[in-house]
Amino acid sequence: MHTIDFEPVGLRGECPEGESLLGCARRLDVDLVSLCGGMGACRQCRVQVVAGPVSGRTASEEAVFSGRERNHRLACQAYPLGDVKVHVPPESLTAPQRTQVEGLELDVRPDPPVRGCEVTLSPPSLAAPDSDDLNLRAALERGHGVEVDAIDYAVLREISPRLRQWDWRASAAVRAGEVVALGAPSTRWLGLAVDIGTTKIACYLVDLQTGRTLCSRGLMNPQIAGGEDVIARIYTAGKDPENADRLQGMLVEALNRTVGELSAEAGAERTDIAEAVVVGNTAIHHLFLRLPVGQLGQSPYVPALRCALDVKARDLGMELAPGAWVHLLPNIAGFCGADHVAMILATRLAEREGTSLALDIGTNTEICLNVRGRMTSVSCASGPAFEGAHIRYGMRAAPGAIEHVCLDGDRLEIQTIGNEPPIGICGSGLLDVAAQLRIHGVLDSGGRMLAHPRVREREGVREFVICERGGREPITVSQQDVRELQLAKAAIRLGIRALCEAEGLDERAVGEVVVAGAFGTFIDIDSAVAIGMLPPLPRERYRQVGNAAGTGARLALVSLERRREAERIALACRYIELAGIPGFHHRFAAACAMDRG
Amino acid sequence: MHTIDFEPVGLRGECPEGESLLGCARRLDVDLVSLCGGMGACRQCRVQVVAGPVSGRTASEEAVFSGRERNHRLACQAYPLGDVKVHVPPESLTAPQRTQVEGLELDVRPDPPVRGCEVTLSPPSLAAPDSDDLNLRAALERGHGVEVDAIDYAVLREISPRLRQWDWRASAAVRAGEVVALGAPSTRWLGLAVDIGTTKIACYLVDLQTGRTLCSRGLMNPQIAGGEDVIARIYTAGKDPENADRLQGMLVEALNRTVGELSAEAGAERTDIAEAVVVGNTAIHHLFLRLPVGQLGQSPYVPALRCALDVKARDLGMELAPGAWVHLLPNIAGFCGADHVAMILATRLAEREGTSLALDIGTNTEICLNVRGRMTSVSCASGPAFEGAHIRYGMRAAPGAIEHVCLDGDRLEIQTIGNEPPIGICGSGLLDVAAQLRIHGVLDSGGRMLAHPRVREREGVREFVICERGGREPITVSQQDVRELQLAKAAIRLGIRALCEAEGLDERAVGEVVVAGAFGTFIDIDSAVAIGMLPPLPRERYRQVGNAAGTGARLALVSLERRREAERIALACRYIELAGIPGFHHRFAAACAMDRG
């Protein structure tokens, strides 16, 4: 009997002799993806053995992993020979355990903008009737060498009863010479990092002193009510100031609700949150701040604001510590925003030598090419197909969604999220279907659906049957669904090509591709390459990193040095307008081809 | 025929040969005070001849003015011999022309916190798609050498449509590296100075660039609904947070209304006001900011805030330029506030050599003694008697109020404000009555009313008949009214004595007494000395300066140097607690004596 530790999901348990890591994971409810039933064929159940002895690599594993990937294994092929510690990358988990909040671990020495200072004041007397503000200033200077320039107005509004209630002891949160919050003695000051996507939002609650993420939560962006993509929302907001107010209000309301949940989970008060960092694409950033967006929707598509911004939480209606600041990372261009800067920050793309590419795939996909420190970015309107929108049986990555498929003759293996009965198909599933159909000749190079035992026609449109569902209509992928996917993938591929050409590079010269974003983390890279969404580079050049924008927001939350680096990135990064490249329409059509290469 | 100019009221007109300045003033509706009908006896119609030939001084004038007061005249005794320019000091005017807003002229080189910068931006293009914020920053740097650290959030919320509406030209209001407002090209940026008294408020609209006061307005403090004096309001606010909210709300509402009126008068918009300075006593300052006041009402009576404060107008609900700051001058102690600092600033008391005393007489009276640069202050609860409260026929200084009287045997000459039929008696009138009664032996040293043809008894209380009013009850001053006045004047005199003693000085060593405040400006100094409210110093040592706190607020509004000086004053000024001096009760009783000396 061996003890197996699955990290970072934090599940551990016994493993009898002769059970594979996959079998053990299944028993312990670690939801590893597996399509082939443990045959070493689907290559989905990838893990890394961090410590402990396991059986040797099989031939099918040797075919999957490079020599450098020494400790990488397929869970179905690896048998523990003693106690083992296993790292499960997010892309090997089904959705319930891999939300949009997962991302790179923070690798930074905390250097937070807000410092917590425990103070003990001298109670005033008739002989020394010190005012409460000067009393607090003196205690901060005496105890911490902190010279206070200002005490936030909201702090002043509570200072007198609080100091007396706490018997002249308190914890002061000081930011650049300003007291932004006053708490009971020993308050643990928290920070909030938020990545607002067009469709989804990730929120993280962080201990400002240690830099540790205490808890996190994903939620839907309620602004979807104002349009699925940013263009629709810019139009909605521009039509009537009340719409813009409402869009901002519903977003802030959702964030305030989530802040309440996260605080409760961390055993804290929302007023312990003394700083926040928010990132999002430029339109989302502007809609969140209630900045003008009309000019974003018209040539030359300029932001109202590119610089980083500090704004009091109360000015936005955010319910944190009343004197807390919200820091917005800088934007690069009208369609290349603070979330892109955060992604570059988190992946440390700017610091890489050689040629690296980083993509954050979402409703809008931003791509950055770094050639020896020179960065250029592009933005592609990839649309909401990856989120399941405009796809007949499309759905978000939730339990019951088909997330991976594998076609073998007439037989189609499917993997649903949480191993639930299938109810629809999510983005990564759609990508797999298209790739499998293309590989097996069911789709031609132009994306046209050809004859196949599972292809049928309904209302004049061909569709491929994914699975029957008893008496109900089967789940299918139609010719129209494939067309939607083609538009999305063409936008991304054209963006990559445009960047490489701007640098006079061949795509094949790219040494590393970092794929970020919730969706990007869960896709099968081989599928994406098979339909020509990503360039045909060796598999080991790809790295899937989860929500890097959220990680970047957390880095800027706990480190002033990383915050300054974000400003350097935003200033240094060039931006090219995809629609402005020569022969755009012709080249876009060419990029729709469902081919490698 | 000569042309006569009356300044600063700004009335001018013809004067026939043989008409006195008083006669001319009457015809031109310059409401000079005169009790004696032009006999040179009441000495109320004092003016200064600034330019032009007039008849020589009469014997009665020589008795009134010292040799140094060369151009001082009684208007009834001076006859123009050519075109003449006359300065009318506020104390010589009846109330409609002398409101609580009058004060010292600003004598300062403008060095305002907010600088207006005209900018011309480059319209963005696809080739140079500059964001609006960077575009504005570049224009400020290019055109004015101004490096912007921040653009206020409220400015950003309007930046894009505004710049386009104004065809890429604008006027930016910049304050310490922050763009606080953006206006149409050639905007004249304004400042607002406010002196909030316990009873009355003075508001001034100032051109920030020239330092010129454009217009001003006096209004009542609506917080009177929460109590007549600050102790009552502290109690009201402390009882229930909603009360405190309401007290702040009604004050802000009144100020917003007045700001609208002043802006209209100046032909400007309220959003042209890019900075404000507010002063008030500590309790009023706290109630305006909605700071805690409970601790102000309990020993050791400490302020929540002593330091100067910059707070965004929007945080207070003040409707100015949306990014404007409101600057609050520092406080000295729980009962010695920013208005006292402003008064010291305006009178330049801190810079005087020798020994000077400055009083701001009001519902609360603050007094500062400066001995060769060392300042000590005290606060006296003089109460609202001077405002007409708790006085049977008391009223505020409004048309029809008896403001000066002169007793001659049984005959009593009265002067009403605006020469209207008498309807009541205001503070300066009450002071005159008490002084005349004491001088003529109708009051004894203890303030007891003795027999006199005009003294009668009503409901067991003696009263002195001031004037009959046809069929209605006559206007009187009762024994109780005298008692109220005694309490008020005793508090002030005891304050003066306590300060002198703290410095080991005799009162007679005081070289100059500056009497500030609306009420202090209009009183007859001789009357105040006659009943022992002010020490018996030579008349020329007294100087009445009008609303010096309002002037100090205006100085701090247009000059950063004066603002820094205010901080130095607040830090340097010592404060003594009047109730804490040895033998307080006994000494207070002694100070009630109605005697010179």
C-alpha cells in the first residue's frame, strides 16, 4: 500500500500495489481526463511525478513526451512503487476542479503597496489633549518610522470611536504615506485581484503581507446582458448614458457580492481589503470605470485612458475598506488592454531571450510576440464560439459538457466534464470534434462536411452526430457550427502570422508559445494545430498556463516592483491593427483553411 | 457742483456747494450711520477722505481723531471743496450694505494651488492613435512644461466627448501634478472660499488667477435647526448618526445653492470652481466633514482632526468641478478651529512685533494674544446673545433693527438699520443700550437696573423702554436681557485676562487690539469698553477689520504660501482651556461687573 499525494488539488490516499496513478486518481475523486479508458492512447491524463518511485515509461509515453520532460507521465501508464507525490496540471483535470481562476503560482517577493502597522497610542488627557489624527501620526512615526502625509477622509470619519473602542490600539494600513484603513489590532490586511473577461470574471483574495492567495472564485460577467462581445457593449453603452451606468452597476454589484463570499471564506471582513488590482481588456476596463467608450468603437479606436490609474474604491461603488484604492493596470491600445499587460507580466514574456509568443484566447484573443525583448501585440475578434455561443449544442465548460472527443472509424469516444451524462459541447470539445473530423476526412480543407456514417442532414444543413441521448434529439455539430469555429480560429492564426511578418519572421522560428486563458488551458494543442488555429510547432514548444491575466493582477497586487514592470510593458509594447494589414480580407479567407501549416 | 465717489460701496454722484459729505451720502443712498442728525455729536459717520479737497476739521472732529488719523473725518462735518473720493469703513454703514462677507482686502501675490493651462491636442489618427489621456498629458508638457502625475477620475469620465466637442482644444486646471478639471478653451478658473460660522456663513467666489473676489454672499447656517450653539449640535449629532448626516446634508445643500447663485452672478458655471477653502470652528469643521464629534463634547475635548485636510468635493457632496479639492485649514484645539487660524492669517498677527490681541467675536469668541511672535489662544462661549437670541426684542442685524442708541437725559436717539421703523434690537444696539444705561447710572456696577423715567416693571421684571411703537408694545431691554449680555461679555473679558496672565502681562500693555467678525465690526468700541467687555485702552489701539476668517480663507485659496503659513500658525499657537484656569468660577463672576477697568 502506497500513499499518493495529488497536488495542487490537495487530494491524498492509499494506492494498492498494481493500481495505476489513473486508477488511484479516480478512486480519490481527482477528475483526471481520460478518453481511451487507460490504454495510453488518448494522451489526456498527463501528470508530473514530483517525488517517489514509479514504474518506467512505456513506449506510448516515449512517443508523447520529449527527453527533457523527464518526470512527465500518462497517469494510466504509471504504477507507483512507493509513496508518490503527483502534480496534476490544470489541463488534465475536468472542469469542476479547474476553474478560470487557476493560473501560475505567484513567484515574487511580496513588496505590497499597502503596509500594515500595529500601533499603540497615548490616550489624550487635559494636560496633553492630542487630536486623534496627530496621535495616530505620532504612533506610526514612533513605532514604524512611517511619516504620514495624509489620512484618508473615510478613515477620519471613523477614527475617534474606533480608537476608543480598541482602547488606543489599532492596525493601520499605510500606502505611500496615506493611511487608507484603520482596523482592530492584528488585522490581516487583504488585497483583491480581479480579472474581468468579456464573458468570465476571476476574483482572488490575497494576503498582502505573505502574497499568498487565500481563496478565489470565478463568476460570469453580468454585462453579457448588454451584448456578448465588446463591440455590442460599446454600442449599448454609447446609445444611452443610463445603459453605461447600468452596465457598470451590475458589474460592481456582482463583484461586491463575490467580495462578500470570498471574505467570508477567508474568515475576514470586506473592510480588511485595503487594495485591489483590476485588469480587463480596454473596453471592459472602460465600462468598469464608466469611462467614455464611444471613441473606442470608431476609427481610430483610441482609449480614453492608457495610463495606469489609482481610483478610490468608493468612487466606483466597490465595498472594500472605505479608503482603499483600486489600481487599474495600463492599457496598450483600444483593443489591447490591461489584461494583456497582466498576461505578459505573469508569463515574464518581456524578459525572455529568443522569440516567444503568448496568446490569451477568449472572446477576444490578444497575442504578443516577443523578439529579444521587442514586443508587438495584436488583437483578434475570435468571438464567443469558444464559450459555446452560436453553436447549436454549445455550452460553457460545466458538468455534462463534452470537452474532449476521439474518433475511431464510426466510434466516437467522448469525455464529459465531471463524467456526467452529456448535455452539450464546450469549446475544447468543439475544437476536438473539428480536428478529428478533419483528420479522418469528414471535413475537407475548406471546412465542408463530407459523407460519413454519422453525418446526416437536418433542415438542409449537414450535421455530425456526437452522441444519441435516448428519446431526445442527439447532440450534433453542424456545418454552421464548423463555420463559426473557422472564423474564430482564422482570426487567431492570422493574428499570429501578422505579428511574425511584422518582425520579418517565419512562424516556425517561434521558440515558445505560451497559451493562456481558461479556454486556452483546456484545449488539446494537437487539435488546435490540426485545424490550423495554432502553427505546427513541436508540441514541447507549447505551454498552457491557465489564467495568466489573473496571475498578473495578483502580482501587481502584492508587488510594487511588478506594478512598475507592468507600466514598462504597456509603454514598450507596440500594437498593430489586424484589420489594417495589407490584403486583410483575402488573407482572412485563406486562414479559414482547416489545414496544418 | 462736485463729483463725490464713495468706495468701496461704489456709489458716485453730484454734490452741490454747501452740502456735507453726510448729506450727499444720504441722497446717493450710501447708508451712513448717524444718530445725532449731523451735529458732530454721535461720532458714527466716520469716513476717510482718500483724494480731493474738503473743508477743515472742526473742534468736535479734533476731539474724536488722533493726530495720526489725518484724513479721517466725520461725514457730517466735512464739506467738499472739489471732486472728492471717500472711503467708507464697514462700521460706518448700516447693515444692508455691510454684510458678514466684508473684510480686509486681499493683499497677496496670487500663487494659487490650481493653475489653468490652455492646451491644443493633436487629433488621433490610425497612424498615431494616441489615447486621450496621453494626448492631454503630452499637450500639457509641450505647451506648459507641466508634468502630469494623475488625471482625476471624474475628469477621465468626461475626457473623450469633451475633447472632441471642443475640437481638441481645452483649458486644463492642474493642481500639484493632477488634472482636476477640464473646461472649454479660455475657461476662467474660480475658487470658492467659505467661512462657516455657528450662526452665519460667508461665501466668496474668487478668480484664482488674479486673486480678485468676484462676488460674495452671506447666509444663515441651517444647522441652527440642530442647536443654537456648538455644544447643542455636538449633542444632536452624537445622539444618532442620522442626525449627523442630516446636519451635514443641510449645510452642503445650502452651500451648493449659494454656489449656484454666486456662479450665476459671476457669469460662470459651478464646474468652473476648481478649488475651495473652508474654515469654521472645530465643531463646525467636524460637522461639515461628518467627522466624529462625540469626543469634542467630553473631556479632554480633542478634535478628530487637527491637520489641514484635502478632500475631494464629491466626497462631501459639494457640487463644484467634479475633480475639485476642498481644502480645510488646520485646527488648533477642540474649541479653537480653522476659522481662528484664518483670522490670525488675515490679520498677520503672527508677524507683528510687540504685543497684539485679536478677537473674533461671535456665538463662540476666539482670542489670540501674540507676544513678539509667541501666540496663545483661548476660546470663550459668548453665546448667541449678540445674534439677538435669548433677548426679548432681540433680532439679527437686519433692516429695522436698532443698531445704535444714545441716551441724553430722558431722550434716547436711536439708529435703525436702513433707517427703517424699528422692529427690534440687534447685538450692537444691545451693547450700546447697556453702555448708555451704565454711563447714565441706570445700571449699577453689578448690572442691576435702577430707577429712571424710562424704566418700568412688567411681570415682576424691570425693563428699559427703548421706543414706543404706536398701539403695539414698546421695544424694551429687560433686566434679563442685561444678564444675558453680562454673561457674554464676561466670557470675553475673562478670556483676554487669562491670556495676558499666561504671558505675565498687564492688559494695558497690549499695543493693538484687532476686532474681527461681523458683529465685532459693527459694535461701538467705546460701548464695549464702557461695560468692561474690552479693556480700557486708548481708542486708536483698536482696529475693526470685518470678517477676517473669510479673508483668511480667501488668502489660503489664492496663495499656497499663505496656506503653508496657516499650517505654521496652527502648529505654533498654544491653546489654554479657559475653564481650566485657577479660580475660574469666582473670576467669571467678577468679570460680569459692568465697569471699565
